[in-house]
Amino acid sequence: MALNFASWTCPLPLRNYPTIVMGHGSGGKMMADLIEHLFAPQFSNDLLAQLGDSTVIDLRQIADGGSGAIGNQRLAFTTDSFVVSPLVFPGGDIGELAVNGTVNDLAMSGARPLFLSAGFIIEEGLPMETLGQIVASVAQACRKAGVQLVAGDTKVVNKGHGDGLYINTSGIGLIAPEVNIAANRAQPGDAVIVSGAMGDHGMAIMSVREGLDFETEIKSDTAPLNGLVGAMLAASRSIHCLRDATRGGLAAVLNELAAASKVGIEFEEKRVPVQPAVHAACEMLGLDPLYVANEGKLVAIVPEAEADSVLAAMRAHALGREAVRIGKVVAEHPSLVVARTGIGGSRVVDLPAGELLPRIC
Amino acid sequence: MKYIDEYRDETVTQRLLDEIRRAATRSWKIMEVCGGQTHSILKSGLDQLLPSEIDLVHGPGCPVCVTPLELIDKAIALASRPDVIFASYGDMLRVPGSERDLFSVRAAGGDVRIVYSPLDTLKIARDNPNKTVVFFGIGFETTAPANAMAVVQAKAQGIQNFAMLVSHVTVPPAISALMESPEVQVNGFLAAGHVCTVMGYWEYEPLVKKYRVPIVVTGFEPVDVLHGVLLCVKQLEEGRAEVENAYARSVQRDGNRPAQAIINQVFEPCDRPWRGIGVIPQSGYKFRPAYADYDAEQRFPEVQSIETKESSLCISGQVLQGLKKPNQCPAFGKECAPQTPLGATMVSSEGACAAYYRYGRYAESQTPKIQLQESEAGLGV
């Protein structure tokens, strides 16, 4: 039998995988392909285009954003990791969350967020399509928040060593000289304001995880709050404290602020906005919306004299339309947060002990 | 929210409080049996709004709190097995056993899952044929029908790799035990509304006659609780001792017959130990012989030998019997807090100690009412 060398082909390694495989983290051609085709098209900017081991930023080229010379401003720097499951949930996905989370952490110190880095830890087997969708969502969230992603990294871990995808983002922002926002600045007499309905994100995640169907779909409130904070700072430069009410919800934030400022906080439970569907879901599961996470809501502590103008500025912004004053800072019972209950009683609203656990009956 | 807001209405609450103030001419100790009621009372601050004549005593009705330490240790032993998937209602995971809790078992690699319904565990069993799925079947008469249903369905569907660690308890024998105890001085009871939704309230009729004590079937929202308190106070002031239903929108005298039937099909009464209290005769359910195959203690006989003693510092037993308030415990808020619980009453959100810790510390430092209770304790209540 004659040998047919003409039809012999070398089996080329498969490159268009439908899922992530270990090779995508190898540092070789597959990884270069992944970055070139999946990541790079989403994040084209001059700084990222440097493609160096680190990105070099010329401070003189940062637009001053109306805050004056760069030398008078302060740098805000933060990092946060995102491990949410499921990766895509009603109202958002892990990519959008990873951008908004870090943007919001910067905004809560009064900073104007400028640059982000993103590290993707990808579990072998993640569908390429899912990764593509999430990377696109990171890019879109950056545009929406007005920040540039200027450094990045990907790693692939073995199947079973991750939960699909983890994202870490770090961010840098600049704080105008006269802004002084910190957790320890709450003063007796200050007004306590929330920017909108509490508990949407946590209940959106929980309803998907537990397969609970409600007539109205509960959507995550994930959103970049830097625009809202900008509007608030335009109304008053003397905001004392800002916090986004993420894990632990409103209750955790108020407790942290009370403890850091050595003051008491009192609020009216009835005034805390909660969407009816979130309220119903919490009732079903035996949870308290005060303890449920948000990803696009903030708590502001503002001098009483400035409260009305800050509130008006918030309500004029799309992400603060339901902003409301819920209570005040008091000198009594330092470090304790006390709620006036709906029936006129009062109770201590404590830090949550650990994981939120549904009650048995 | 409809059907909730009406029962948390401030005007109605105030009107009921006024009526209770007018009705109460003497001091009365009223025990709310159910942990859900304790939770609601402290969450809404009702305890501070009631007139000083009315002392609400928190009863042994939190299923998490009364589950004996020994059962928790058995659960931990089962959950630690590589061939077991252990499923539980969420708030059992943080209850400390003698050495660790179910969260720690999970962290050490045990497959411990939170479920909302025991029926969910059957799906887990079908999806994992090479493991045994053990469900922690705890609770009062409220959770018993669903737990029994899971066993019936497992049998009907031929699901072999499913078993239940059962620690069911029932309310009427606990009320009897409390009334028989010479230390307990409770004048009236608010019966647990959801237990009565299942069981009805005919079981309580012999108790009110025998012990001359009013029992009012009561719901869980502030208005429900106050309605129950009002009916109870009126009975006490008028010298009556009857079963009354203040939760008619959910409870009928006969209860839910099909639910009772399925409990009886799977379980039979047995003596049960209550954490911190001791064994109460005929106060629980165990598997009937026909369903013994599903008993996790039969399936894994080695757990039967586990025996555990309770912490000596913890006074949860006295709290559950209404003899002491949580803040009268020397360890309260010190050695014992929700993050580091010594006893189950500090763990469950329905537990009296956790409810006091979470909702009560402000009141404790501000209002004279609690100080009064402390001085009462000094008199040896």
C-alpha cells in the first residue's frame, strides 16, 4: 500500500475553545489570543495601549476636573474583590459590580474616580461566551462611570478551584482640597440621609440562588455613585460621612459610623424606603431589609444646615430620586444605633452577627 | 404590604395598648410560647410600650433553642462524614455543638447545605445517588407536616439515600411541664399561632381546666400579639381560664386535618429532652416503625452513642422556662454574644437571648422597667 504523504496534516492545537482551558492562562499564544480578541477590543485607551508591566500615568495630563492644581489634591486608592454567585443576576453581572464597587468606594471618600485595574481569576471550564459578556459589561460600566481601565491581569485556575470567575478591581481617584469626608466626622445634630430603597441587590441575588419567583422580578441596584456624589458635593462641600450600604446593609453602615464617630444614631424605621417586592421577599425568608446588601445606594451624614440642599441635589439626580432623611446623629448612647419602630417603640439595630440566615418558621 | 401593614399599624397598636392599660388592674406574668412572637415583640419594641403591670415572659418556643446539644453533636458527626450531604434550615448552622458548629464542618470540607423546605432535600438526594442526604428535622408541630411529607414522598419515589435526624417537639406537654413546675409562676399563655394553624386548639382545652390558666391563641405581628395580651388580661381580671382564639384569620379549632394525618402517618409521640430544661414526657415525635428506615440514627448507628452535657455558665434553661430574663445571665453580652454563643437562645434570631442582645440593650440602659425585673429576680422569682 502506497503511503500518501500529500494528505498528511499536522494536528494543530485547537485554539477556538468554547470554554476556558488551562492553556488560556499559560502565558503563551492562547493567552495572547484571549487578551487580543476578548479583552483588548473592549478596553482601548492610550494608557492600556502602553502594554507595559505597569502603566505609566503623567500626572500633568490628568484633567483637573475643576478641582484646581493636582498638587493640592489628595489621592484616593482602594481595592475590592468580587466573588458573587451567580455571575449574571437580574439587574447586572459580576463585571458591572466589580467596576461599580470600586468606583463607589472611591466616591465615598469624596474622590473623583479616574483609573481602575482589573484582575480576572478564571476557573477552567467557564464558557467563553460568559466571559465575553462579562468583559463587555466591565467596559460598559467603565464608560458609564467615566473611568479608564488602565491595567489588567488574567489567571486561569484548575476546575474546582474557583467559582467560575473572580474579579479584583483597584481604583485611583482624586479628592478636591476642601472636601473632608470620613467615618469619624459625624456630629450630634447631623442629618442621616439614604439615597434610595434598601435591600434590592441582596434580595435579587438571593431570589436567584434560592430559585424564588416573585410576581415582580427584583433587580440588583448596582450603579456607579460618583455622579450622585458629585452632585451632592456641588450642593455642599461640608458633607461629613458617606458610605455605600453594601454587605451588612444599612444596619452595618450606621453601626460603623456611630462607632467611628463615637456618637449615637437614631432613625425612623418607617422612613427607610424598601420596595414592596423586597419587603415581601424579606418577610417570606425571615430577613430584615436593614441588613440586606445594596450596590447602588449610599448613606450620607450631613450637617443639619446643609441637609435640605444636599437632599434636593440628590433628588435631582437619577440615582437619588428616592433620597430621604431617615434620622439624626445624637450625643446619647454613643456607638448604638436605635430605630424608632413602626408602632412607636424603639430597638437597638445591631451589627449582623455573620451570614444572614433564614429563620426556620 | 397588604396583610402585613394592617397588623403593624401604629393607631391600632395604640388603641389596643390603651385597652390593655384600662383592663389591667394588677400585675400579670404572661408567657408567649413561640420564639417568633418573642422576636416580633422585641423587634417592634412592644415590651417597652406595654403597661408595667404586664410582664411578658419568653417561653420555650424557639425550635432552634430547645434542640438538645446532643442532637447538634450528632448532626455535626453526620455532617462530617464524606458520604453524607447534610441539609438543614439556615439558623441551625450557627448553633454551637460541644466543640464546633455546622459552619465549621462546612469550612472543614463537609457538605452542609441550607434548604428552605425538606422537600428540596429529595432533589438533592436524586441528584447525588452515591451520597446519603440527611435532613435535620427539627421544630414544633409547624414544621412537622412538611418534614413528614418529605419522608412519605421519599418512600413513594423509592429514594433510598435520604434520611432524617429528628428532634421534633410539641407545645402542649411543654405547657403542662411549665405549669407543674413549682418555680414557674406564669398567669397566662399566648399559644403559638402557627402551631395551632396545624394542630388546632382543642388540645389546650383540658389544660385550661386542669391548671386554671388562660391560653390565648396568638399571631405574630404587633397587633396580633397585643390582641392576644388583651384577651389574656381580660380573662385574668375576670377570673376566667379559657382557650380563646385571637388569630382567627389563620387558626380553626380543629386545625389542618390533612397536615395532622401526615404527621400521624410518619411520627409517633415520644419523650424528648429539651435543651436546658430536661426530658419532658411525650413532648416530641419519633419515627413510627414503618418509617424507621429513614431515621438517620438507625441508618448511622454510631451516632447513637454520642452523649453531651450542656455548658454550666449558660442559663438558657431558666430563660426558656421564664425563670430568668436573658440580661440576668452573668454571661449575657460578655462571654455569650451572637458571635460567640454559649447556648442556643443566643443563636437563633428567635432565641430570647439573641432577641435581647439585638433589640434590647438600649431599653435595658434607658427604661426603668427592666431594672424592676432585675430587682424582682433578687426576690427569688
